[in-house]
Amino acid sequence: MSRKIRYTLWVMIQYYQPFLLPFLGRKKHNIPPSIRQTYYHSFEDGLWQILSERDIPKQSIVFVPSFYCMDVIKNISNHGYSPTFYPIDRNFQINESLFITYLKQYKPRVVILFHAVGITNTLIHKTCWRKYISKDTLIIEDSVHTLINPENISIHDKNHIIMDSVRKVSPLRGSFAYEIITGHKHTYSKQSSFSLYIISSIIMYYVFRIMLIFSELFRSGTLTKIAYKKILPIHDDIIGDDPIGHRGISITPILYPWVNFSKIEALKFTQVKLYQKSLKKLFLPKIFFSISMLPQNFGMLHAYPIGIKIKPSTELISYLHSFNIFVWEKFSDCPWAKNKGVLLLPLGFHISNQDIIHISNTLNAWNIQ
């Protein structure tokens, strides 16, 4: 066994970032005065509330990319809407003319544009396809894999809404929705914020987080696997199950404006460049494939993605776990992943350059077996 692999056996390389990280800075980021920010318990809570407020009829088609969380798809259906997939390529994009073809065929009432893994969906910067949707069609810019600087928010019109999921990209919880301020007022159910739904989801989230802390303290891969494979799915199954959307009740809105976005982006940019350099030979054989992205996306990534051409990839995952590199395939049950997969490698303050080198060496070793 090499010295580098021996080192990693003493280190737990986690996908989620710990609670206490140097996320906060000295500058407060303010939202443009024309934009309204609303804090929700989760992305799905925000989605149900927005669809209700905007009077989207039940059974309406909600357009979603083929790479998407199937639990969200199930909940969209359970809430009375009709989720319909449009295909995206292995770089998580779709040609605009092809997208227009699907818009003509399905005439969706809601279009979800997903910045998968933090890679910008190029459709958001194009305008031709917008001519083929009705004036009442709602455009949801799904930014759950991106840490959004409120000062950089850009909204096209009153039917364009940007939504994130802070817990996926930071140690904080909840989700924000951004939209243009209009005369329309929010309407919330009178149901208590401390409902069984809220309490149970919060408890399971913190059980998951605490278990990760113990896995670090005791260097226990078993605890890590239990946290990810047992506890987190219970939490995710609870999220979005309530018929209505709930506002968030944590301190996230107070802390979030102080996030040090420039420091985080600079760190991730450097880490992505190191992954690219260390993995440049990984894509030569026909096991893995490179996912294309522009350099301006590097600092915005949720994780560093590598494509997998082999299915299933359980042997690869087990191999990485044997060296305490706890990563998994993302959305392995979605239509996009029918004959391929994507592995998300960690980015953030909890990952050192030495960790990235070891992850890369371990993958390169698998590739030449």
C-alpha cells in the first residue's frame, strides 16, 4: 500500500461540509431593491407555495430535465401536477432548437431549468425558446447546487423565479426564492410552523449531521455509511411531503448575507483546477468521461463531477469507500442515468489539496486496473 493511501485511511473525506467553516466574511451582501427574497423550509416547500400562489392548475405539466432528483419528481406528482422530462446531454445541457421542439409538443405550464452540479444551464442566457411558451408559463431557475450571491441576482420578468437550497452548498439550512416585487401578496397557511412535518425533518437533519461528526471523531466509515444511506434518505423522504409549503424558521436569513462568496469561489476555482490537472489521464480509457464546463463555472460548483460510462458502478463506489473517500453516484435512478452516471467529488473548506491529490490518485489507480 502506498504512503498516500495509508495517509487517507486516517482521514474521512466527506461529501457534506461540516457546520463550523470559514464561510462568513465582513461584508454584508444586500438584495437589489426590486427583488423579493423569501425564506422556505426547503426547495420543495417553496415550490408548493409558489405554484399555489401563482394559481398553477392541478395536472399542469411541469417540465423537468432528465437529470433530476426522483424524490422531487414523485412529490410533484403527489401534489397533483404532471412532471414531464426533457432530455439533456452528458454535459447537462440541451440544444435550444431541440428544447423548442419539446416545448411545442408538451406546452408546459412550468419550466424548470436546472444548473446541475452548479454548471450554468445555457438556456438561461438564450431568449429564442421563450417565444414558444405562453405568457403565463412559470420559469423556475433551479439553483440548488449553487451558492447564490444575492447582489448578483438577475430576474428576467415576473414569471421568472430563482430558487436555491442552502443546505446543499453550505452548513446552513433552508432555501430562498427570488422574484421581482409586484403587488401580489404572499398567502400562507395558518398551520403551525412547528408542525410534525417541520419538527421531524429538522430532527432527522441534525441526527444526520451529528452522526457525521461522530464518524469523524471515531474515524468510522460505518457511521458515515449509516448517516448517508439510512438517516439522510429518511430526512429526504420527509421533505416536501406536506401538502403546503412552509416558511423556514432558522437563523439562516440572518447569517446568509454575510457569506464570504468571493473567498468560497476562489477556493473552489483553485480546487477544480487541481482536480483537472490530477485527473487529466483519467478520461483516456473508456470508463470515465469528462463533463464540459466553462471556467466561470468553476467557483460556482457544488462538487467536481466526473462522468461514468460503466453501469452499474457499485464496485467503483465500494473501492473509493475502502479508502474512506465517501462519495456516491448522483441521481442514479433518474432517466439521464439509465446508461451512464456521474460521480461528485467534494469541494470546500473541509477538503485539502492533499485530499484532492489522494482522491485523484485513487481514481487513476482504479482506471488502470
